[in-house]
Amino acid sequence: MQKQSSAKTKKAVAKRFKLTAGGKLKRARAGKRHLAAAKNRKRKRQLSAPGLISDADIKRMKVCLPFG
């Protein structure tokens, strides 16, 4: 008798994305880690706001996060 595989959370995805109440995935924006002196204040402030995963990628990411 074969053992049934259980759903496991992909930890690399879990630490990078967070599920919103509406079921979308929130992510951090790229481009704020270094070379900040070359970017203006407005640009750095807008990079702080979270972004959302595109609809094309959401299905793939939700497979990696079976428990939300």
C-alpha cells in the first residue's frame, strides 16, 4: 500500500509572499536594497509599498502555499 503524499508549504515562497483577505498574493518590490543614493525620495517611498502578484502567476504560487 502506497503512502499518500501530503500537501507541503514551499518555504521559499512562504517567506516572500503573503496572502491577502481577498485571496491575492502580496509581494515586496524590487530595487530598494542598494544604490539608493541614485534614486530620488519619491521613487524610494513608492518602492516601499507592497505590490501584487500578476494574475498569470497566482495559480502557480497558490500550489506552493496550500495552507495560505
